[in-house]
Amino acid sequence: MGVNDLKRHFGVLGTGSAAPERILTNAELETMVDTSDEWIVSRTGIRERRIADEGTTSSMLAYEAALQALRSANMDPQDLDLIICATVTPDMAFPATACLLQDLLGLRTIPAFDLSAGCSGFGYALSVAESMLVGGSYKNALVVGVDVLSRITDYEDRSTCVLFGDGAGAAILGEVPEGYGFLASELGAEGSSGSVLQLPGGGSRMPASARSVQERQHYIKMQGSEVFKFAVRILDESARRVIAKAGLNPEDIHWVVPHQANVRIIRSAATRLAIPEERFFVNVERYGNTSAASIGLALDELARSGDVQDGDYVVLVGFGAGLTWSALVMKWWAGNEVCHD
Ligand code: UT7
């Protein structure tokens, strides 16, 4: 028996997602800021987004998505031994939302931590969790990407408020048969460009004060066209590299699940990668940009659609605040999926 025979392989055993019920339409936004349905749809592809009510927090959406993912993997919370939560809108600065989630799940001592990589967070968390599983100390991990961006969105700023929504996406990672699961990944960051997408207030640089509130510093500030250029470049480059690292070609890929920010960015990635648009899973029209939740939410909808088959090659690719990016290739294993409710 060689070393490779002992190597264990990890992949996604189940997925889940959650989104608030309240829908904010483009028509409603037209009454709030100087915008139009026509502008929003033609520039972004977004038609509506979900908005959490006052009492709903990130940990609550994460909990709902986690329970659904556990059910689809046919597992109980007690089967988990690691929780990683990607978010830029934790319930509070600390404790970590992952710790709040651990408590909600009725778990007591397993490690739980948050990770901040903006909209690349879900991919970052998957990759970190997989490394920890490969390391041998853990068996099954819960990864959640969750954001309640409506809490940090400035509904007086038309250049950002039309884009964002709230939601959560979850995945259970565990051992899969040889040849399945994660085949390659790439994480990256260009910290020098971080200022094009940031939330300035509330940290050690600019603690909350009457002035910071008055100056609206606790809301997302974004130079949209700079992020757009970065996104178009990095989706193509990172997906191309990670597909090659997995020993595959773009034409081998059955599904690409990109970060759902703007349909124009996704179309440009399809053209550059020469992968047909029909192989890109898109739900941005219904949720807008849900940041760390976006890829997990899209992956869950893809899994529930029944369109992804056992053995399909799936690419997850995202970009976001940092500026960061994450790209992963996996061979889809459907063996654990027992139900999709
Ligand atoms: O997940 C990572 C986070 N962010 C992103 O992924 C966002 C990436 N960027 C984008 O998706 C696009 O850059 C936007 C959708 C944000 C903007 O689209 P754009 O084609 O880059 O437009 P622009 O920023 O160049 O603005 C074009 C015009 C401007 O007017 P002028 O200066 O040409 O007269 C804006 O003031 O559109 C105007 N504009 C709007 N008009 C109506 C900006 N927002 C709106 C709006 N409604 N909501």
C-alpha cells in the first residue's frame, strides 16, 4: 500500500441556505433613491433582494442554513467537530458568530471561528476547513457564509444600495471516496487595493462616535468600477489556474458557481474562459449580492435543482473586499444526499 492509498479525500456532503422572507424590489428602490428598474437590471441583472427584519441576525440565518445542510448530509449537529463562519456582518464584534452558532446547534466544545474575506469568504472558509480535515484532527466540518449586508448598506447611496441583500449558505464537509471532492484551490489577496471596498467606521482606526455616525462611516463605501475591473480579471485568471492545477481544461467543467455580484461580470468570465454561459449558475436576479453567503447560497440552489450530477466537475470562484479572491475545483459527490427539503 503506497502513501497515496492512505490519503483521505474530502468534499461537500450536504448543502443548505437561508434568506429572509422580505423582498425588496427595484420598484421600491425607485421610491427611495434616484434610480430605475431599467438601470439596475441592465447594469447588474438584479431584480430583487432579501432584507432581514429587525430581529434577524447573521447567526440566526446561519443556523437555518446549517440545519438544512445537516439534513441534506443526513447528519446530526453532534457529528460536527469544526465550525467556520465567513462573514463581514457578525452579530457583534465578538464573540465570533461561529461560537454563537455552535451554541445554537447545542454543541459544547468543538472549535468555532469566524473568517473575514468579504465576498470570497465562503471559498476561503471551504479551503481552510479542507486543510484542517486533511490535517487529520477533524472529521466533519460545517462551513457557513452569511451576511446581513442591509445593516451596513447606505440606503441614501444609489451606487451601492441597489446591489446588496441578505442571506446564508452552508456546506458540510467530510470524507468522500477517492477521486471525488476538492481537487485544487487557490486563495489570494491584493491588500494594496483594499480601499476600493471598505467599511471605514467601527474599528480601531475609526471607533464609533457621534461624528462617525453623522458622517455615515458605518456603511459600505465602494468604487464600483474599480471592483468591477478587478473582478473581471481575477475570475478569469484564478479559475483558469485552478482548473489547470486540477489537471482539467475549461471544457471539462460542468458547473461554475461564481460569486453573485453582477451578471455582466459573470458573462465576461464565461466569455474569457470559453465556458458556455449555461454552465454558470446564476441567481443574482433574486438575491442581489449577498457577500459571503452568495456562493454557498448558489451552490445549495444548484444542488437542490438536481442539475448537478455525481462526478460533475464544479468550480467555485469569488472575489471581494480585501481585495481577495478564492477559486476551488471539486468533483461532485452525490452519495450523501438523502433529501432536499
Ligand atoms: O462583491 C464585491 C462587491 N462589489 C461588486 O461586485 C461591484 C462591482 N461593480 C459593479 O457591479 C458595477 O461597477 C456597478 C453596478 C456598481 C456600477 O456599474 P457601472 O457600469 O460600473 O456604472 P458606473 O459606476 O460607471 O456609473 C455609471 C453611471 C454614473 O453616472 P454618470 O457619472 O455616468 O453620470 C452613476 O452616477 O450610473 C450612475 N449610477 C446610477 N444610476 C442610476 C450609479 N448608480 C446608479 C443607480 N441608478 N443605482
